[in-house]
Amino acid sequence: MQSRLEQLRLALPEGVDALLTLRPDNRTYISGFTGSNAYVVVGREVAMLLTDFRYVEQATLECPNFVVSDYAPELTDSLNEALRAANIKALAFESDFVTVSQYEMLKTKLTVELVPTTGLVEKLRQTKDEGEILAMQKAAYIAEAALAEVLPLIKVGVSEKYIAMNLEFTLKRLGSERLPFDIIAASGPRSSLPHGRASERIITAGDFLTLDFGAVYNGYCCDMTRTFVVGADPTPEQIEVYGTVLEAQEAALAALLPGMLGRELDQVARAIITARGYGERFGHGLGHGVGRAVHEGPSGGSKSEDKYLPGMVITIEPGIYLPEWGGVRIEDMVLITEDGYQNFNSYAKQLTRIG
């Protein structure tokens, strides 16, 4: 946490004395606080956390690098007093998170200059340290173990919701703190929905089944996707579509090197899918960063100028989605290293019949 504080202090814009962070993921990243209510202020020589009575003891234990105080009775009065005592005159705030009403309240109540900023903490979060990497590896291990346990339950006649329910239960039983996002369990023609949440639809023989899910360990997420055929051997068209996606995914993995831009890696996979005639059916980016949030920087779309650097964790997840027929997505989560990448996923990717 001390290292993160120093990095944030160096990132403060010229003329700004401190940053007020309200975004929960940023607040936890900088301070260690895991409660639901706190105002965190980091200045060039100060680190303060204001919270209410419910969390004072918890914050004191979790945030040894911060001066913790109770903001009773009024937050803005306590915050204004703390800023004045620290001689903070220009206060940056997260303009992409603070609501208009919050901004108006701060502007009215605080006797400081409010300076809009974006991405100060998010940029730091893109590069993971050893503890973060270990947590994400553990989350990925939990996810793959849960999938292995649930696959024998998947067969013709069960519903998407049944599959998602059992997968959620197994993820949590194996150690996931929560779901990083609602499980995607999309079968048959519904598998053409990139974010098809589990429905009451019953699995029929020959359906594609796409499962996109993750786990959370020590506050850090993983994200993976696998697509199967249920209850019948795959058809030639299923083999073609699946093979195209797999080829694109493996080509992107093989091409991944530090220093690449997100759009450059996206193009590697997109060129293969386009050459097979499915370019218009790959409508999302190749991937995204993962960390405390399941979607964070760096971006990985066709227009991304973000540079992939060692220590970043991203997904590689091309897909093809054909309305009223079905779709395929294959997703791995990887750590960018000095000479390539380390794949957090080892679960088989060949087209598999289950059930």
C-alpha cells in the first residue's frame, strides 16, 4: 500500500494538492479499506480516510498507512476541516464517477478548488504486483475446478438456469468470494447472444452451450469462457465456426508481445475471422483488462491505443455470433510478461461433446 501511495502522489497533476477518491475499487486499491462507505484523500504528504461509526474500527485495522477519522455528524464539515488542516487548496476528484449531485454538494460545502481528473488510480491498477497476480491465479484455479465439477451435470433436458445455479454454488463452495458478474449460460440459438444470461430454456441435443463466468479471490477477479456441444456430435458447420474462433484465439496468443497496442492484437484475431467470412459477426473487442474489476484497463478493442506492458492481465476472447443459429466464444486470461505471456487457464479448448 505504501508503494501505491507513492505512485499515486507522483501521478498527481501539477497544481493539485490531493485526490479525493470515492470509486470503491480505487478506494480499496489505494487504502485497503473493504467497507462500503469512506472518503479517501491522498495528498503529497497526507493520507486520510473519513468514514462513519460503523467502519472506524475496521478501517483502522485495514488501513495502517492512513489517518482514519469518524466524519460525524456531517461528512462535508469533517472533510472540509481535514482539508483545511492539511493545507489542501486544490482537490482533484474522479469526474467520471462523481455524480452531478455529489459534485454540486462538494462545490457548495468545501472551501477548496475542485479539479476534475480521470484515470489516475485506474492507470496504476493496470500493472499488477505479485500479490495481485497470485490472487488472480487462485481465482482462475477455482473457476476451472468448478467447471470440471459441473460439466457432468450438463445434459439434454436441463435448463440454462440449472447449469448457472450449480456453477455459482460450486464456485462459492470452492472459495470464490462472490461472482464477478452474472454467469452467462447461453444455449442453442441463444448462444448467439454475447451476454446471454441464463434463462429457463431447456438444453436440446446438438446445442452449442457457451459458459462465460469467473471467480473472485482476495478481491481479484478471473474471467473465462468455454463453448461445448451438448448431447450430440458437432455438425460440420459447428466444427467450422468453432475452429475459426479457436484458430483466431490461438493466433492472438501466439502474437502477444509486450509493447503491442490493443488494436494490433485485436487485428491478428479479427483478420482470421474476417477471412472466413464472419467478420461482421465478431462485433466486440478481442479482450479487456482484469483485476479488482472484471472489466478494467487496458482496453483491447479494434481502436485501442493502450499499450500492453509486463504485469498487465488481459483476456483474449474472440467470438462469432450468428443470429437464430448460435455462437462460439473462447476466452483465456493471461499475464503479459517480459517476453510474451503466461496463461492463467489450462482448461482444454478443443471442441468437446458433453452430456
